[in-house]
Amino acid sequence: MRARICDREAETLLAIRLKLDDPSLRDHASQCAACRETIEVAGWMQDVAAIPVEAPVLHDPAYMWWKVDLARRFDTRRQATGPVQIAERIQAGVGIAGVVGLFLYARADLWNGHYWLYGVDLMLVGATVGSVLLLSAAAIAAWKLFIGSK
């Protein structure tokens, strides 16, 4: 698309800005598409400029101070609980490592046990069931701590 250029377009814009009513420019604009478009666009822009701009609504200063204070309290709480959350994760890791260590220790020690009932080593069964319960409890706690909190 080629741009329409007219020698009198600048003159037309000046007349619109100064709100001059020149009959020769009006006759020219009725025949020139570029000047006619310029007049239409300038008229539209003047209409938009005439629309009153409403002042923004200012909030109550007490409400603004309350929001700032609330944000400050939330930030302080987040900073204070950060080390506690880290310590909880460390505690869960140490607990899991302790359960695994106890399980391995009990398994090694139980091979020497002589508590049999109907051909079943009772210490081995008790240690295995206890270790499974402890491991499942530690896994549930770790799941809630590490994954459930996100």
C-alpha cells in the first residue's frame, strides 16, 4: 500500500489545530483523500482529548498503613520460621538415617539369636516388623515434610 502524500496536509493540520475554517482547504479536503483522512483522524483525536479524565480513587490512609504493616508482619514471620523449617528437614533426614542404622544393626545382631517358636525366630520377626513400621512412619513423615509442604 502506498502512502498518500499531499502538499497541503501540513496546512490542513495547522488549520485544525488553530480551529480555522478555511473554505479553500475544505474544498481541497473534499477532493483529496489524504487530507480528508487527516481531518477525520484529527477530529477523532480531539474528541478523545475532550473526554474528561477521572482522578484515581485514593484509598483510605489507615487501610494503606494496615496493608503495609500486614506485609511487614508476614515477612518477619517468614524470616523467623526459615531456620525452623531447615532444622525440621535436617531432623527428618537424621531420623531416617537412624532408623536405617538401627535396622541394619538389628539384622546383624539377630543372626546370633536363639529365640525360636515353631521354627520361626521371634527376634527376627519382631525386629523386621518393627523396622518396617519405623521405616513407613519415617517415610510418611518425610513425604509430608518435604513434598506435602510445597
